[in-house]
Amino acid sequence: MEKAKIARIESAPLIGQRPREAGNNSRLNIHGIDVHLQVMRLTTADGASGFGLCFAGREEARQLLGRDISHLLTDDGRIASAARAFDFPLWDLAGVLRGAPAYALAAPGDAPIIEPLRVPAGQCLRVPCYDTSLYMNDLGLDSHEAGAALIAEHAREGYEKNHRSFKIKVGRGARHMPLEAGTARDIAVIKAVRAAVGPEAGIMIDANNGYNLNIAKRVLAETADCKLFWLEEAFQEDPELYEELHRWMASEGLSVLIADGEGWAATALMDWAREGFVDVIQYDIFSHGFSHWLDTGAQLDDWSVRAAPHHYGRHLGNYVSGHLAPAVAGFTFVEWDETSTPGIDASAYRVEEGHVLIPDAPGFGLALDEAVFRAAVKEGGWELRL
């Protein structure tokens, strides 16, 4: 990489919108329709720029001014630990400077691990994804039939947008409905979604710690014919209970995976993954970071444990998460939170038959609308110049 000195840093809030309001999960009330992003752009003295989600403040960012990007990278081209607060804009800028997509920098072409996913020049990397929009928008409906039909309709809308895997929020009985009624509604919703999307689609359920062990067993038993792919955050993380759930599923002939890591990104989860109690690790793509995920993914691959980074409410996660896939053999899904944000041009990406098609473009393959971004910097952001 040619030496490139960072001469300008801009940070601005952008607000996107989902196509419909996201409802409750087992713990929280309505999530809403708006999505809030904080976007930072780094520009070199030669005019090259990269951007990404970044919550670092003005004073923290000042340390980058005048720094050559080569001094912010490790010998193998990764982002140095001291600069990982700026992980995403730096990965994007590094890709722009090298004329290569972030996934190619994360997993160079001579890395044997990515041979099955090697992408010919000019073609798109295809990474499995799932529709994460099936929240509890049914809570105002009295009958289980009507509530299940509404969520099934939402799933069918996702299917028409080319999704082939779906995650359903469950745990209505933890807070928003009486326990028995909420559990029965969860089961009705799962069955209705399966009927709506067909037998081949992937279905996951996410209880956000709203179940206990016995409720989890009941729901899995009564939806056994739905062939769920995973159960996410069934209850507060507990290795003994997860071990028991695994034993019970084996005795029942169920092959549902146990996924965790979104809410409590504890290092203990890695121990449980190594021991076989957790099958899928889901640390958030932004709070954990792209660079840390590369390290985590390598460890999970050693243990044959799956990776599926959590992403919700930040829009850009739809696009950046899949760049990990060529470097992490166990990468399973991109979590897709459909959103449109003025100022962000993601037209190079699309969802096709259950996969995100990731462009063979420099960095993360996204673009900023200059007028919109500059207005956001002026109105609610900040700027530093060398």
C-alpha cells in the first residue's frame, strides 16, 4: 500500500427507516421504524476516503490526523489494536487504497481456508442471510390464529424479497402476555411461518432470554415438525442448562442448534462453545468489531463451532458482516435488517435466493451521497482537518 496520510475526519448522524415498524421482543417494547447510525469518513491527503459506522468522538479521532494508514495496520494488513475504535472506516479505506474488497483483505487469495468461496474477478461473493424482521407485531390481536397469520404474512413478504431463512422473536409469555397464552402464541406463530415459507426455508427462533429450560423443551417438542435450525438466547446463559437441553434434544431426535452471544458477549461463551454447549456464537458485528471477529472466527473454526454475527438496528451490518465469510469457515448467516438510509448508497448489494450478493468493489462496496452526508456533518456532526 502506498503511504497515505489521514488529512480529514468527518462524523455525522444519519437516520434510516425500516419498511415497517419493528415490534416487541420478549424483553423490550416496540423497537420502532427509525434506525440511527453514526458514520465516520476518513480522507487522505491524496483524496482517497473510506467510511463506516464509528462512535468515536472528536478528541479520540484527533489522534488519527496526520497518521499514515500504514502505521495503523499490523504486518499482516489487519487493523492495529490501538486503532480498532475506527475499525470499519479503516477497513473501508484500506480496501479503497488497495483497490480490493474488504473480504479479500481479510482472507487473502492464497489462504487455503477460503478455497471453496474463491470469487472470480468481477463476480459477487454469495453469503447466506436471514430476514430478522419477524418481531411481535401481533400483540394487539386477541386470537392466536390472527396473531400467527400476521407474522406469517410478514414472513411471506420477506420471501417475496428473496429471503429464504427467517428468525422469529418468541417469548411472548415472559412479559407481554400471560405465560400460557404467550407460549401457545409462540408455537402458533412458528407453525404459521413454516406453512407460509415452505418446508425448505430455514427458521430460527430467538427468545431473548424469555424462556426457561422447561418452556424451551415444550416449544421445541411442539414444533418438532417445523425443523427449526436454531434456538437463540433461550434463557439466561447457563452451561448446565445448555448441556441438559442438548441431552434432551438428543433423546428426542431433535437437531436444533443452540445460538448465543448477542446480548451477553461474555468470554465464558467461548469456553462453552469449545465444550459443545453452544453451537453458534453471535457476538455483535459492531460492538465486537470486524477485526476481533476475524480472531474469534479463527478460534471457532478450530473447534468446528459456527459463527453468525449479530446485527440489528445499524443498517450497515447488512453489508459488512458478509465480508467475514471467506475468512471464517463456520460463517453461517448474515442477519439482514431491511432499512433504507438517506445518504447511504448500498445499491451494489442485493438479496437473491437467500443470499447476500457482495460486490467485488473496493472496501465494503458502499458509497455516500456527498450532499446528504455533508449536510449531516454541518447540522449534527463534526469535522477535523489537518
